Amino acid sequence: MITDQNPQQQQQLRQCWQQLENLDDQCRCEGIREAVHQQREQGEMQGEEMMQQAENLPSRCNLSPRRCQIRASLF
């Protein structure tokens, strides 16, 4: 269930979930890591909270794996 109040954020989250759902289970975390890496390079993603949200994204989407380790792969 989507709980964000901003309709634009809801739409972006739905699109993200659809893209993740189309990825094979084994590729999901790699896809999330790549997206986070691109967002960081562009200066669009910063902070611990954003990183935690990215790591827990599969769980929020009801997909497996439930959590992706992202931080270790970026540093």
C-alpha cells in the first residue's frame, strides 16, 4: 500500500515498483544499487534516510529479496 501523500511521489513509487517487479529476483538489488549510484552522482540522493529507503525498497514493494545491501557497494 502506498502511504505517501504527494500524488507525484505516489506515481513515481508505482513506476519504480513496476520496474523492480520486471527484474529477476537476482538482479533487483543490483538494479537498485545502480539507480542509487546514478542518483548520488547527480547529487539527487543524499543522506542516511534516503539510503535506508533504497535498501528497504523491495520490502516496501512486497518483493524479494526483502532488503538490499547498498552502502557497502558504494564506498
